[in-house]
Amino acid sequence: MNKLKTLFCAVFTLLLVNTTAQADSSNFAGPYVGVQLLGLGAEFDGQSNSAAGTSAAEEDQVPIGATKATVGIEVGYVIPVGSMLALDLGGQMLSGEAKIDHSNSGTIGPDDSAGNVSMTMDDHYTYYIAPTIVLSDTSSIYIKAGVVQASANVSGDVEEIGNLHGEMWAIGTRTVLPSGLFIRTEAGYTEYNGISTHGKGEGGAGTNRIDVNTTFSAEPTIVHGNVSVGFRF
């Protein structure tokens, strides 16, 4: 992912050096609100480690991929910092669930028990800063960096987990019409901190119990592409 960050910055710097068009960043200035249509690709690099009783440890690698379309909203404020440069500060919220399911089995003492565990993440909030190059009176390109928070939940005979935190990088374009209507296109990715939990050993024998020595973990990554339509006030 560091290579993608470097690529984003290199493209942005190249455009900054080579942009010669006469532009007016004030055409982009002020508050705005928009509605987003997003395509999400979620990946969980998951792992379960079953070390029940005196049996040998067993590990399952669980790479999970899923795609989903969802909608979001964004609000922000653009501050001109020169005729060709602007600073976009804002936030966005989207609702899109990604889920990992895993079936666990093992021998724990006198009972042969198995259990299912699910990890889900949804309700993503992003707070971002986007340095922007103004290419003309109506068009611009930007690179975006943000911090992200998402709700995370687990089900099954396992301990609860906390919310997810991560960082987001994106590159995009924004076109603002004289009426204030704007269209934004964007592509980027988000890396979250890892999810980790372990069994409680409290479920019913035979079907629901997960041994306390069994752990589950995942490292979620989301890539996105979106189109936003909104209004600059």
C-alpha cells in the first residue's frame, strides 16, 4: 500500500509542476454538501488459530473478498490558498457492511464442540484533507488523506471487539459548474487496524462452544470508487 501512496503523491506533484492554465480557485471556495454513489471492494485477511486442550494447534487462513454498491453523504469546506491551489476539508459517512464467517471445530476436554463466528464492519466515518490543484475555472484534481472509523461487531461464543480505526488515501477530480453544482469522481483505499478476538467457552456443548484458546483475527482493507453529486454554496 505504501507504493500506492507514493504513486498518488507523484501524480499530484507532476500535475502541480506542469499545470500552466489560468485558473481561479475562488470558484471552488466555500461550504458544500454532496451525495455519493460508491462501489466498495472489501478484503479480510483473516486467520483462526485453534489450540484446544492438548491437541496440536491448527491454523486456517481465511482471505475473504466481497464487493458492494452503497451510498454516502459528504460535507466540507474549500479554502483557496492561491490562484491555482485550494485546501478541501471535510467528512463523509457511508453505510456498507463487510462480513467474515468462519466455522470452528475442535476437541475441548470431554466435549466435542463446534462454533461459528462472524465479524462485521459497517457505518464508516471519514474525516479528510484534500490538497487541490485548480486546472481551470471549473475543473480540479486532488489527493486526499483521511482518518476513518467504523463499527465492528462479532457474533458467536467469542469476546466482543472494539471499533475499527484506519487511514484512507484517494485521488480524484472535481468539476464545479457556475450554478454551484459539482461532480466529483474518486478512487482510493482504506486500511484498518486488525480485528482480534477469542472464544469464551460458554456456549452449549456440541454446537456453539468455542474454546478459550481459539483466536480469530482479520486485517480489513477496503478499496473504493465513487461518483458524488452536490452543491457548493
